[in-house]
Amino acid sequence: MYDLVQIVGSLLILAAFVGAMAGRLNQSSYCYLIANTVGSTVLTITAIISSEWGFLLLEGVWALVSANSLVRKATGRHVAAAH
């Protein structure tokens, strides 16, 4: 079950990334931001459980940045996207 949770978290992030690279998702869209926030939060939690400190740093920062961007969008503030 643990591996399945990690795979789902990874697939959320990868789906958002592939969608953005294929031009199907805008990096400041709710879909992209939610997928990144949920996926990276799931992976952050698994990193905490398994004491993987490098992975925790990577995914924890990813989750915080994604969540911050999601809050900015929800409150009507600008969300930067790659061009």
C-alpha cells in the first residue's frame, strides 16, 4: 500500500508536468497547481514516514511552493508561470 501511495503522488506531479510540457496545461491553472500540491504533499508525508531527509527536503519545498501558488491564485494574486 505504501508503494501505491508513492506512485499515485508521483503520477500526479508527472501528469501535471507532462501536460504543461505538451501545452495542454497552463502552469498557473488550478489543475496544475492542485496536482503538484497534492502529489508533493503525499510524497512529503511518505518521506517523513520513511526518514528520507533529502527526499523530504525536495518534496517539502515543492509542496510549500505549490501550495503558496495555489493560495495566491485563489486570492486573485498573480501566479508566475514559465514562458
